[in-house]
Amino acid sequence: GADSGAMFNGSAAKTISYNTVGAQKKHWTRTLNLQSGTKSWTVAVTGLSATSSVIVSPAPESWSVWTECGIRCSGQSAGQLTFAAEEAPGATVSVNLLVFD
């Protein structure tokens, strides 16, 4: 990068530049509930496209069940996500989504 004239830790700081293509992606969040007693779920997600980037994480109160049961997002298509588990949870699992379009 170019020398910015600033100093950091006794050395000249560098400016890092990057290029973006197109407009900034929009993002949105959603919380889903996976019902207990099964090892697979297909959940409708309005606004989700097959090419959306999705970050999936259990809600804090569902972390233990999520990890103990080995739950994961196993598929994505337009308008839906599929989840799978190694073991069926004994309680409803709340899942947070962060979606970028």
C-alpha cells in the first residue's frame, strides 16, 4: 500500500485500498425455530435466494442443544434452508440467520 504519512509502532503506516464491484450488498436477519423430535428440517425463508450468502448460528439459549445434537445447515435453495442433526433434539432450537444478497 501507499505510505500514509502516519506512524505506527515506529514504522510508517500503510494505507490499504481495495476495489468493490457493484453496489454494496444488502443484509437482513431472521430467527428460525427448529422443532424437537426430528433429525432433519426444511424451513421456508422468505426473500432467500439460491445465491444468498448465509451465516447460520444457534441463538445463545440454544447453543448447548445445537452442539450436543450436531445440528448444521445442510442445504440452501431459493426460499428455503435445510438443516440436519446427528441426534434429534429434545427441545426447540432457535437459529439466527444473517443473510447477504
